[in-house]
Amino acid sequence: MKPIRHLRWYIGGLFFLSTVINYIDRQTLSVLAPYLKTQFAWTNADFALIVISFRVAYAVGQTGAGQVIDRVGTRTGLSLGVAFYSTAAMLTSLACGLRSFCFFRFLLGAGEAANWPGATKGVSEWFPRRETGWAVALFDSGSSIGGAVAPVLVLWIFHTFGGWQPAFIITGTLGFAWLLLFRWFYRSPETHPRLSAEERAYILADRPAPQADAGAGPAHRIPVRTLLRLPQTWGVIIAKTLSDPVWFFITDWFAIFLVSRGFRLESSLFAFWVPFLAADAGNFLAGGVSSTLIKRGWAVGTARKTVIVVCALGMTLIAAAAYVSSLWWITAFFAVSTLCYAALSTMVLNLPADIYPSHSVASVSGMSGTGAGIGTIVATYLTGVVADRYSFEPILVVASLVPLVAAAAVLGLVRNRRETRGMLNEI
């Protein structure tokens, strides 16, 4: 077969599409939340329980998914995850009350947990370190695009078909379409028939060791207990645990927040688009800045940490949205915050690939995802309680401060690859 030029970026595009679909399925409930709350007479605390059901499965599932993907490989692991969560998304159309919504969202979270560990591992296999910033930005930007597309698509389905059930069915089918494309096109760089010899050499030159087969990890993986003895593992986990809840507040609660401030959902769609598109820009800004700094001679870790610190400071602007009444200003403050969050998140997602051997990347990424899930569960519960009893103002103030702690954890705990290898040898 004739080689495809720059094939690695087509592979990166597959991870991007997977993330887009992942977020469309996830956001379907959030977009419909104001209507479902009215139909089923849910309070904010009730809605928080549904979100928490997703987060519990998502939190536990990421560590499990990371281990499974490191064992069976990117191709098989991601295929199983997407098939599972697409089925769960479609089954949500059968929900008839609070408990059944909680059950189906739990299933969705269990399946969606595979996306980030799998995509992170795929990037570590298909891209040299000098390009992983761009590659992670590409697939992680799918969350922003999916979040921006979901309100338009879901509201169109809702109004066209006259009910919420078709929205879950139609969006759920997207994952199966992606799955057919992925199974047909994806292979590891060692075995892909459309990869040129030159590009294969370019990709593998930056690897500490070759993989054994089509996406499967080497026989000797680093045990989780060993990884947890490294301070850099905890730096990554803490950073995700503290920063991700800010993003998930926006994805899960933004529609309810806008309605609580007196805005009609259909007339404020731009308020959805702008923060998500700003986050998309943040993904690529972080990848571009860090890659440029590395090319200019900066150490990889220094480049990543510089972006993380600057963006943690930028995320503090989310608190200002609590004290303005204009939809334009609310949107602007959320947009700056999501841009900075996405840039910070892109750098944190790069850290496992930067400092760990390839066969442990998905495991560390999965553990950080579990930490993020636990942090988000706590934040979601508190959001429901505080929003019902008080308002969203104290929530936004706290959300502006926790990213600073996340940045401090990265600065204090994360070490480079050479130091990681030394610690592993000592252990």
C-alpha cells in the first residue's frame, strides 16, 4: 500500500473525533437539564446525584481503564470503551426517573473512562516528545468542540422530535460510526501498513523502548503501588484532582447557572459556544507555546510548568462572573477561565508521556483521572447543596482558587524522566 504522508496526524484526528463524540454524549444530559428538572421536579441536589453517578463510575473507571489499556493495547481498549459508552448513551432514553437516570449515567461514566487514558497512551506511541504538546492539544480540544456542538445538536433534536428521548438515541449512534472507522484504520506505528519508513523512524527514535505488538504493552509493566511511591505521580494526580472540577462545573452546570441568572437557554446559545471555543483555543495555545519553548532550548518540564503556572493565574477570573449581570461579561470571564483551564489541562495530560515509560503512561493517566473524578464528585455534591441553599457565587470564588494549589503541586512534586528512572531503579 502507498504510505500516507504525516499519518501520525490522521491518527491524532481519530483521538480528536473520539473525544468530540465522548463529550456530545456526556453533554446531552447537561443541555437538557433545565427541561428534565421541570418535567421530573428535580432540585439542584437531585441533579447533582445524577452527575455524581456518572462521576463515581468515571473516577473508578479511569484507573481500571488505564490498567486494561496498558494490558490489551490502545486499539482494543478504546474500542471496548467506545462501544460500551455508546450503548449506555442510547439506553438512557429508557430512563423514567431519578434512579434510572442515575443508573444509566453510571454506565456511561464507566465506558467514557477509557477515552483519556487511551488517547494519552496512543499519543505517546505515535508522536515524538517534541510534538506531544500539539498532539494532546488536538485530541483534548475535542472536549471543547463536543461541548460547543452539543447544545445546537441536542436542542435541534429535542425540538424537532418533540422529546428528550431521541436526543440520547441519536447522539449515542455517533460512537458506533467512529468505532467502524477506528477499527479499520488504527494500528500501532510498528505494524501500520500505510506508515512510511521515514515517519516510522522519526516516531520511534524518541522511544525508550519499542512496543511488542499492535498496541499491546511490554510484558514488564510498572506496578501501580510502585508508581504511587513516586512524588511525580502524586503531582499529576493532585493537579488533575483540583483543576478538573472547575471544567466540569462549566460542562455540567453552565445551563442551570445561566437560567438561575434569568437568561433563556435558546436565546443564549452563544454563551455556550464562546467558553468552549475559547477552551479549544487554549488547548492549541498551550501545545504551541510549550513546543516553541522546547525548540528554543527550554527543558521539557520547565516549558510545561511555565504554562501551568500562568494559566492557573488566569483561571482566577472565573470568580468575576459571579459579580456581573451582563451575559456578555459572564461569557467573557468564563471564556478566559476555560481557555486557561484547557491550556493547563493540556500540559498536565502531557506529563505522564513526558516522564514515564510508554507502558505506564495509561496507568498514570488513569490514576490522575480517578483523582479528578473524586474531586469532581465532591465538588458536584457541594455545588448542588450550596446552589440550593445560597447561590452560585461562593462556588465560583472557590473555583478560582483551587487551580493555584494545583500549580503548586506540579512545581513541588513533578520531576523529569531521568529522575523518574532513577527513583524507579532505587525502588
